[in-house]
Amino acid sequence: MKTTIARKTAYLGAGAGLVLFALFGLMPGSLLGGAMGINIAGWLFGLPLQPGILSRMIVLASMLMGVLVAGIVIVTATSSIGWLAGKVLESGVHAKEAAEAGKTAQK
């Protein structure tokens, strides 16, 4: 399998995205998902929520969904940025190699 600069930088971006998700995405994703779950359960069962199992399951599922969406968005964005940076670096390397090849062909 061909390893390119873009692939390596995409992996670096994904790793950085996982760290950023752990620092800045886990709690807000859980908080926003939980708030969404409370709203959904409130629409279904009325507010204030009773401590029933079904309403708790709805809130839990929405909290998990919020965390999952936050993780996907952050890791996808950072790996895409890393891949784009790698493509820019590759184009610079290929342009330099082409210029050197042109100089040796002229001699």
C-alpha cells in the first residue's frame, strides 16, 4: 500500500481530533444531547418529567447521540484539515522534484 504525505497528515489530524474531542467535545456533546432528550421526553410525557424508565432511556439515548455526533464532527474536520495540509505539502514536493528533473534534462 502506498503511503503518502497526505495520508500521514490525515492520521495526525485524526489523532489531534481525538484529543480535541476528549478535551472539548465530550462534555458539550453530552450536555446538548441531554437537553435535547429532556425536551423530547417532555413533549412525550409532559414536564416536569417523572422518574420513569422510559424517559430516562430517551435522555440517555440522546446524550449518547450528542457525544457520537460531536466526535464524528470533530474527528472528521481535523482529519480533513490534516489531509488538505498533506496535499499542499505533496504538491510542493512534486513541484520541486519536477523542477529538479527539468534542470537535469536540460544538461
